[in-house]
Amino acid sequence: MSRARATAARLVTPRGLPAGDARALALLLDHDEAPLRDPTPAELAAAMAWPAVAPWRRAAQRVAMKAGAIGYAGQSVAAQAGARAALLGDAAPGPPRVLVRVDEFPHAEAHDRPRALGTRQFRQFDELMAEAGVPYMLALTPRPCHHYLDPDAVGDRGLLDEEAEVIRGLDPARVEPALHGLTHRTRFVSPRRRSELCGLDEAALTALLDRAEAELEHATGVRPRAIVPGFNRFDDGQFALLARRYRVVCGGPESVALTGFHPTPCIRGDAVYLPSYPPLYGSAEEVAAGIEELAAARAAVWAPVVLHWGDERDDGWRGLRRALPVIARHARPWAPFIDAVSGTG
């Protein structure tokens, strides 16, 4: 093993993981699959969060991820596909099971650019997804603000009637709602630290989530079972509170430096932690290429995808239109997944 690979292995190899969690098995196997034998602790570990690591190690994992030394295919897909092979034998290979997440509505710039990123444009996106037959999770922001990248800016608003109407009109069999914070305004100037949640103590975080949930439910009747932290950033110490409130906690590449690299999806505390990593985090065409790689490898794993509809709109929907046939071929609805991994299915 090269020095670089040995270093990468030390950064991601799990140690001392608990075993026997039926929810971890639900992440490895589909609802109609039965293992050939009882899973071993090592096999279940492929779908369980890795032990907490020191902040310097999290930062090193993020650097290694950017350099390509660790990543989704090598450390997540490989482990989960290997566990499936051990438990299912020749029945393990198959198409990927894609879970599509869409950020966000209203768009973070809807307050400032309503003609470019408003309700009409989102309806166009949703129509394309519906026509292609792609179910997805939608991150919802109850109080859009202006200048969301400026922590010193002031001013936000409740959902407009037309925005609330869009949310109420979404087919629950096709679109799973998720909370996207309260306003989506960052508390920090630096692009590397942008977050609405980081730095809040338990009382402040609880108050923010309470208000966000109350406003969203009052305007739309929606009570999300999942959370998508804005900018994919939250403090590692905040995860326990998020996991107590939501069945699924989402993340992304930015989460690694704060909470470490984990397989995806994985059981972490009381929730399923579902970060999305490149190549499944990017433009629609990049995502489609990543899905095709999984399909070619016959890796029948849950594959979390993230799309940003505003970026696809800026492309005139061209890339999205080209990518949708591939995404639609493998996309799964969220509700059965959340029910299965939380023991309610």
C-alpha cells in the first residue's frame, strides 16, 4: 500500500462500531430482500456511522476527499456493496436505488431575484421532474430572507401565498418535504464557514427549529420528517439534537470538515445520516454520469443525489433534460425508505 493510500485508510477506517442494529440492515437490503444468514458486526458496520474523530482529522478527511484519496465510491459504495455480497450472494448485484434531494424552495435568492428564481421557475422544474417520473425530497425554507450570504443583513418574510400554494399542492407520494432551516441566512462571512446553524447552543438551535416548524406548518400544513441544514453545515455536537427531532439528517461535502466522513446512508444515533458526495452531488449531468457508473458496476446501494434547481434553471434546463432519463430509471420515492429505516414501514 502506498503512503497516500495508507494515510487515507487511517482517516476513514471505522473502529469499535456497535452491531445488531436492524435499521442498519434495512439500509443494506431492500424491503423484499432476505439475507442468507445473520449479519456480522463488520457487515452491519458498512451502514453505521463511524466513531467521532478529532477536529484535525475531520479537516484532513475533507482535504483527502478534495484530493480524491477518499470518497463515495471507495469508502461508501465499496463497503456497502461488499456487505450486500456477503449477505445475499449472487442476488446482491442490481441497479442503484437513487434518492433525489432538491435544494431549495423558496430559492435562497427568491427574495432578491423573484423574476429569475421565483415560483414560476420552480413550477417549471417540478413539471419536468413530474413528466420524467422522478420522486424527490424538497428542502423548504419557511422565511426567505434577502442577501442570504450576508450575516449582517436584516429582513425576511413569511411564505407568499403562491409559495405556500405550491407546497400544499405537491403530491406527497412523489415529493417528500424536508426542513431547510428558518431563513437560510449564514451566520458567518467566510465561504468556508457559511451556516445558519453552526455556533448555536442547544437552546438557540431548539428555538430556531421550533419556529421554523411552526411557521411551515401554519402556512402549508407540512411537518417534515427530515432536515437539510443550510449550506450542509452543522456542528458535530448539534447532531444529537437534530437526530432526536428528525428521522433523516442530510449533509454534503461541506459536512465532512465539521462532522467527519461517514458512509452514506448510515445509522447515526437516533436518525439516518444521509450525506451526498460527488459525483452524486453536482449538476444534473454530473449526477447522471455518477448514477451510470453505479449501474454499470451493478452496485445496488442507496445512492443519495443532490440537485440545485436554480443552477439547472440558469442552464435553461438543458442539462436537466438530458440527465432526467437516467435519473428517472433509478429514482425511488422517499416515504417507503424513511418508513423502513425508522421502523414504521
